[in-house]
Amino acid sequence: MKVKINGKVMEYRNVWMENGIVNMIDQTRLPFEFRIQKTKSYRETAEAIRKMQIRGAPAIGVAASYGLVQAALEFINLKPEEFWRKMEEVAQEFLNTRPTAVDLHNMVKRMMTKIKKAESPQQCLQIALSESQLIAEENAEACKKIGLLGRDLIKSGDGVLTHCNTGALGTVDYGTAISIIKFAHYQGKKFIVLATETRPWLQGRLTDWELTQEDIEHYIIADAAAGYYMDRGEVQIVLVGADRILPNGDVINKIGTRILAVLAHENNIPFVVAAPTTSIDLFPKAENIKIEERDTKEITHIKGYNEETKELQTLRLYLTDRVKNPVFDITPAKYISKIVTEKHIIEPPYNLKKQLQN
């Protein structure tokens, strides 16, 4: 992704590994400070996922893959039986960090399936390192293809509404819905992006930061203002990402997505979901689909930037602690116009098990 630092444009990936250290752009500091968080152990990597220093379904899956490499490095001198027991425990620890996003489960499962073929801890480490790098490269390439496939969905003069952050900060590079926006921009099209602020984590700040790096015209709007702009005819397409897509086309994504889908449907506006195939759960079990509920303080408190002290500050907004904080909702397939993957653009009626085979 493009990052402007001291007047220079640099290229960064959102997450990568070097010499056993996982490097990630610390999203809790953006957009006020660009900082690379370095996690030196699987425990630190898991904590970074829990604390949302790295977020976005594909990004946390890749980070967990690197975390398994760190675990193999740490346990490599243990006896094989103890080594494998530890690796299973670490895999479960990563799965528990963010229970809803399916990329995390898919990538951890893929890693464990591969490394279990190893005949020794030393061989396991080599396989883990190779596979994690392959997973990262595949995600970056998939997100690039999503942008290339979906760019023609945006026309010059369009108003594009997006929710949460679906850019490179949620993946290894390029992003999902924002990848489509970027590649439409690269075609020379002139359009305006309306980005919801996305309470309670205000991920619209990340979208604003990414679109600013790309010089894409955009405005941040309150979540509740989306219907106003749709009614005024200022939105021609809604583009969102996904944390999990079910075979029937239902989409689990950032809280507030369902509201936007219903509004788009009522206003005859295409509602398009962009996600790599790693975000598709083809064999879901109802008991495994857990809608994550996070700390009530994410609602009762807000973090902002003090321009005088140049520091982030946390302020309390409510006296009450009687708060519910689900961070995802489920959008029924009937509201979704298209699903853009790296393979092709899928249209209803949705039967993803069959459609992905074509």
C-alpha cells in the first residue's frame, strides 16, 4: 500500500515476518501516528490480534499463520510429543482471539494440516515458514485480483458508499472493497467515496487514512447519515467487505452492514460484497458461528487525539455500564447484489459451493 512519509511515497505491506518477528502496522495509532508494531513471540502476536492492533479477517489470519511459526521456533527443542501438544494449544489460542472471522479459522487449519505432515519439529518449522509466506502471498494476489475484477462496477460520477475499513489495512495488501475503489481510481475515473465512521471503533478513520494516501476524493459521514445520502441520489453503489460468507450468500460483517443493505435495497442501489474465497465458509456449523461481543468500554469510552500533547487520550462518554457490544451482524443474501472474489463476480441466486467450482 502507498504510505506518505515526510513528503515521500513509500510502499508497505500491512503485515510481514522477518527473522521470526511479525511486523504489522499498528492500527490503534492511526491515523495520527504511523508505527510498525513488532511482535517477538506468538503470545505477543495473539495479543496484538485481541487488542486490534491488527484487524480485518484476512490480516488476522495471516498474522496467526506467522504466530504458528513463532511457536514452532520457541518449542523446537522439545520432545516431539510435547512439541505437538504445544502447537495444538497455540493453534487454539489463536482461534480464540477473534471467533467470528472465518479467515482466521481457515488459515490456522491450513497451517496445522500442513505442519502435521512433518516428521520432526525441525521439519515442522520449515514447513510452517514456507506455508505462512505462501498464505500471505496468496492473500495479496487475491486482493489485487478483486480490485481488477470489480473496478468496472464503479462508473465516473458515482457516489460510492463504504463501511468499516476494507483496505490494505484489513489484508496483506490492496484490500477488498477498497481494492475495487483503488483500481477504479487508477483507471482515471472521477467519483466520490462516502465512508461511514463505523462506531464504535471508528474504522472510518482508517478508510480516510488509506484513501488520503491514494488521493481519492472522499468524505467521512456518520453511520446514521447513510440513508440521507441514498435518498438524495448521491450513492450509486455500496461496497463492503466480509468476515464470513455462508454458502447461501448470507454475509457476516462489521456491525451496521445489515442496516446499509436494507437501506440500499429500499433505494434500489446495488449492494456489493468484496472478499477473497478464504472468507467463505462452505461447511458452516451453527454452533461454530459465534457473533463476537467485545468489551463494553468500546461503547462507553472513546479514544481521540490531543493536538496539544500529541498523545492519544481515552475519554468516558457514558456513566452507565449497561451496554451490549456485538461487533458483527448477518446480512441476508436477498439484499446482496453481487459478491466479488478473486476468481469471479458471483450473482444471485447464491449457491456458493456450486458457483465456486465454475
